[in-house]
Amino acid sequence: MNIQQISWDKKNGWDTLSNFQSTSDVVFVFADTDFFYQEECYQALTSFYPKADIISCSSSGNIRNAKVSDDNLTV
């Protein structure tokens, strides 16, 4: 199993890893509810992960590495 994390925020856009791979089968998305009402969000995720099942849920804070943050999307 390979694990990767990427994130998006209004200030910086998408923060992808240098060794980003789009061969995932399953993708978990955590974000504030507002992100799920934006078509651009889903379109970007399906372009990054064309073969993956995308599973999402809303959250009151997202964890990336050891940091908790709001107003972003963590994949």
C-alpha cells in the first residue's frame, strides 16, 4: 500500500508532492462543506486520480502531517 497526501487552499492552490502518482485506486478527501459544492474541486480530483474511487467527507478541521488546519482540502 502506498500513501500520499496533497492539499489545496485559497492562498496557495494545490500543494502536490514532487513524486506525485495518479495511479491510486481509492482517494479519501477531507474538507469543509463548502468545498464540496464547487464543481472545480471535483473536476481537479478526477483529473489527478482518473482511475480512483473518490470518497469524501466534511470535517471541522483537516490534518496534514502533524498540523491541523481549516479552510482547506486534504486528500
